[in-house]
Amino acid sequence: RGQDLAEYIIPAEMREMHRAGIKRFLSTGIPKVLNQRMELSAMRRDGARFPVEVTFSAVKLGSGYIFSAFLRDISARKEAEVRLRRSAEELARKNTELDAALEKAQVATKLKSEFLANMSHEIRTPMNGVIGMTGLLLDTRLSEEQRECAETIRSSGEALLTVINDILDFSKIEAGKLHLEPVEMDLRQAVSEVAELLA
């Protein structure tokens, strides 16, 4: 009370500006920063700086004015804002990293699907030749043992062809282009063929 506000709480480099503002108000009567809430840097008794929310006001008293300032220490709020900003920056950085990782994973998945599709087609062509030739072989005169071996070759080839088709189906699933078709099957025959293959 009764002290020069500039000397009391205002940092040295801002004192002249503060005094000039008061001088301007006294000569013109036009308030520029009075009765407005502002955020400034204030100074403690030991010279340490801290952020404040301040409102300056002037009360006319006779031919002069009494100036007062209401200050609120907002150090905690400013620290929270800094932490929040850092958290937001960290989150943005992690989101960028996740986007990059997702893009790499999508590219890798696409390449894998293309590789599987190409390999499946490459294997299926000679596999059809093996199965076709085995069918022609079965149309010739064969001994019982030869016929049994040829039948095993054909059923093994068809089983391998099914696996290849399944690989193609996985590629279609990843591409979102798989269409399911119901087909009839003979369970007894399927079990019998599995047993023969394992034998």
C-alpha cells in the first residue's frame, strides 16, 4: 500500500511501458488497459518471475487517481497448460507413427496377398497337368497295383489343388472379394479319401 506498483511487482524491462501507460491515462483520461483482465509476468520480492492474471483499475479521488491492481497467481494453470500441450504433441507424434506403421502393414499385406495369388496360379497350372495325365493313365490297361497307385496320385493331386485354391481364397478374403457357394458333398467319400491318403 502506498508503493510504486512499477517498483513493487513489475519486471524492470516493463516498468517504463507501465509508467508511460499511466502517464497517458492521466493526460488523456482514456483508459487503454484499465478494468481488463490480462496475463502478465510479475515479479516476487526475491526477483523471481511468475505468471499472473491482473486487472488494473483507477478510482478518481479529488483531482487525482488512485490506482490498484488485483493479481492472481496462475503458475499452476500455466504449468497444466504446458503439460497438456506436451501431451497433445506426444499424442500427435504417436498418431503419426501409428499411421506410418499401419501404412507399412497394409503394403506388406497387399504384397503378401499378391505373392500368394501369383504362386497359387503358378503351382495350379502344372498341378492340373499332373491330375489330367493321371486321369488319362487311369483310362489305360493297368494292373490292380498300378491302378491303385495312379488313383492315389490323382487324389493327392486333387487334395493339393484344394489347398492351392484355399490359399487363393485367403487372398480373396483379404481383398474383400470372397464369395461363398454352397456345394453338395458326400461325407462317406470324403472320409474314405482321407483314409486312403493317410494309408
